[in-house]
Amino acid sequence: MKALFFTILLFGALFLGYDYFMAPAGTKVVFKSLNVPTTPETQPKAVKPVEPEETPKAPEVTMVPETKPAPPPAPVTPAAPAAPTTEANGFVVPKFEPLEVLTQNWTKIPPSAFPRTVKLTQMVEFKMSVGASKMPAGGSAVALAFDNGRLSLAPTEASTARAIAPIDSTDLKSILSAGYEEWKVLRTDVLRKQHAKRLELAKSQGIVTAPSGSLDAAGKPVQNPDGTYPILSASISSGQVTEIKSTNVHRWGEATQVPIEGKTGWSVKVNYDATTIFGLMPVEAQALILDGRVKGWYYTGSGEEVP
């Protein structure tokens, strides 16, 4: 009996040890308080392996193809002026400057071009001592003067009302351009007739000779008390020059010696009023006298022969 008792006691101890230490939670018989279910919170957390740090990537660079600078524009070679047209009798048709050149791009218009009736292309306000009035586009006004790109306008030539407006507020450019085209035709015709007359003179007596007593002993042109020269008056009367007339000359200069074709000749300058696209304008020309004859009349500025 005593051996049996010890055997039971030994098995009981072994069972208690197994139940306490070895039995899985939830299956314990004696130590039931240890039967706690395993949850994610009660389980030991797995240690996350440390991942190696990524090497930072270099920023992407977009390759832009190299742009070569555009080559400079080729220099523009000005077109050579067209050769002047020469007619069968030797007359050279003149070439005229554009009106933009003559007016310095519409910044200079001679006073002789005014007064001139124009049509308004936009509304203009005229001011008076007692108030102001507006004239709509399409109305007619009188351009009195031009300065620094602006016109002085009046409703009528006798009106005291005034307006200052840009030249483009009127049709003045169109008026002058149309008149210039007409003047070029007329001037070319005058020059053509003048050339024909010179040819006739050359056939008859050559160059206009001096009337008796119109030259002194040294061959110098004699000047009358009123300033005129008999030899030049004869040249004008013969038609050698048509633009200059005794009535439009307002100054006769002194006769001075000048070289002409390798010889000693004489020059007499005259100031007169010539008819131009802008009206009468003062012009200076000179008559050249060689061997007792009037060789010709020439503008002192350009050297062009006076018609």
C-alpha cells in the first residue's frame, strides 16, 4: 500500500508539472487560469528586418538640344537706280523724288502750300473766344499752316476759330500727292519743250548772243540801273528759259567770274519765284555767260538746268 501511494503521488506531481509547464494554453486542467487565448497583442511582435537605405537617385536631367543662334540677316543691297529714259531727240526724262522725301516724311511742308481747303477724316474741335464747336468727319475746313506734324485749321479762311490737329485728321496728304503727280507730268512736258527749243536755237544761232552794248570791254555783262541785264533779258525773251521771267525775278545778283569749260566766263545769280506743287516758292538759279553768249541757266543747288 505504501508503494502504491508513492507511485500515485509521483504521477500526480508529474501531471501537475506537465499541466503547469508543458500543456498548451487552453488545454490546462488544473491551472485553468493560465488558459489565456493567444492574440496578436499577446504574441511577441515580429521584428521587422531593417531594409537597407535606398541610394538617393540623381535628379533626372532633360537634355535640351543646343540651339545655335540664328545667322544675322544678309545685308540688303540697295537696288541700283534705274537708268534715266532718253527719248529719240536726246531729251532725258527727269526723275522726281518721292513726296515723302520732299516733305521729310511729312514733317516739313512749305508755308506756300497754305491756305488750302481740306476734308476732315475725324472729328475736330474748333475753339473760339466765346466757346468751342465740333466739326464731324467729312466736313470741310481750311488748313492755314503746318508745324511739327500738326495743322492749324479754321472752319473758313475768314473765321477766327482755330483747331490744332494731326495731319492725318485731314486728307491733305492725298491732296498734295495727287497734285504732285499732276505737277510731275506738267514739269516733264515743260522740260521736253524746253529741250526742243534749245535744239532749234542750236540749229539757228547756237547760244543766245549778247545784244549790242550788253558787255563791257572785258566781256563782263553790263547791268542796268534797275538791276536787270540786257543779255539775260534777251535770253529770257528768246525762250532759252521759260521758268524764269522778268516779272517773277525779285533779285538780280552781281556778275562774277567763273571757270566754264576751261575758259573764263561769267555767272549771274537770280532769285525768283517758281511754281511748284506747294505753290510759288523762292528759287535761286544762275546764268552762265561764255564768249559773249548765254550758255544756259542752272539751279545753284542741284546744278540741274532750269527749264
